[in-house]
Amino acid sequence: MSVRVARDGPIARVALSRPEARNAFDDGLIGELTAAFLSFVEDRETRVVLLSGEGPVFCAGADAAWMRKAGSYSRAENEEDAGRMARMFRAIDACPRPVIALVQGAAIGGGVGLAAAADIAIAAEGTVFSLAEVKLGILPSVISPYVLRAIGPRQARHLFLTGDRFDAAEARRIGLVHEVVPAGELEEAGARKAASLLTSGPEAMEAAKKLIAEVAGQKPEDAMPLTVRTLAERRASEEAKEGLTAFLEKRSPNWAVRPGPRSKV
């Protein structure tokens, strides 16, 4: 098993579980991680997903033996293989529940892609990042939509072309991660962020993710029909009525829950 999933009430924990291989991607991990995130599409009990890596490294990118094998594939086989990886990142990005990536040790290549595909990324101090694909004569192709969205094309020109390593502080400066914490506080920081998300309306969060994806890059006037319609829909929803009533009555809405003791994955 390359991925372990544990559910603790409204919180699911998805952990890359190849610590002996620095949680590098291979066929097995890609398939299991895709399946794990697709399982949340119909899972209404899960409200937040924590994505982490077992051992000292979050994710070292692609497994060297797996990449060497791909070198003997036909073009059609390589496209099929790349398609599986692309669908994995898409499953994370399109997950209807908010995804928090907890990044420690190193995030190389596809590991950077995982952080970028998550909604929120928290890194431990001392974490090393690199988009090192060009050093191997390949490209960060399937992760590029998520990384470009996070850091912009100007930073991507620098990092995609050089493959230079950078630290957690720089990752935060360029927009790849949202928060940097001491290494011993990464789990606690993730728990705090999850607790904050559990006070938000679950339907509203799902709708907000869709709204961001659809509005990004549009001109305000072009986005107006969508923004007007979605606001009207949310105002009329039972969740919104409960949220406003709770606010006026100075109480917590009925969706606000406290997570139980953290499960060990």
C-alpha cells in the first residue's frame, strides 16, 4: 500500500506511504492517490482533507526506476502514463472538499505539484523545494497548470528553467505555500487550519472552489452573470439561512463542529 487514508469524523488524512522511496511517484502511488481523492466526491461526511507524506520527506517527485522504465515506452504508452499522473493532480485540484498539504523535508518536482494543487499549503521550516525536471532533460508538464497558478509565469520562468532549489521562506514569498511553521509544529498548524475550515459552511466552501475556477482570468463584466447567479443561489440556500440566523442569534451554525482527537495515519 502506497497511500494510507484515515477518517476521523469530518477530517480525512491522506498520507503518501513510501517513506523508503522518499514518497516518490510510481504507478501504484499514482493509482492509489487518485482513487483516494476521487472517493471524496460522494463522501459528504468528510469536510477537510489533510495531505501529508510519511517519513522525513513529503515527496521527492517521480521514482527514478519508474522514469527509467518510461524511457522504453512508445509515445502512445508515454502519453497514457502521463495521463494517469495528470488525472491524479486533477483529482486533488477538483476535490470538492478543501485540501491542506502539510509539506516537510523536501518537495521535488511532482511534490511541488502536490503543494500547488492543494487549496492550502503549510510548510515546515527547513523544507527544500525544487522543480528539477530540466536537470533530467524532462519538463514539469502535468503540474504546470497548478504551479503557474500558484507562482505566476515570471517565477516559473526562473524555476522551471534553472531547477534551482529554494527554501520554505522563498516558497511562501512566491505564493507556493501559505504558511511556514517550525518543523515540530506542522501537524498542529494543520489541525488549526482544519478546525478553522470546519466553521465554514461545507456547501459554501464547495461552491467557492467552483467559483474561483470559473471566474479566474475572466473580466469582471464577463464574470458578472455567473457571480450574480451564484450569489442569488447561495442566499436562497438552507445553509445560508442557517448561517444568518445563527449570526443574529449569536450562536454557532449547525455545521460548525469540533474535530475529535487526531487519528494517526
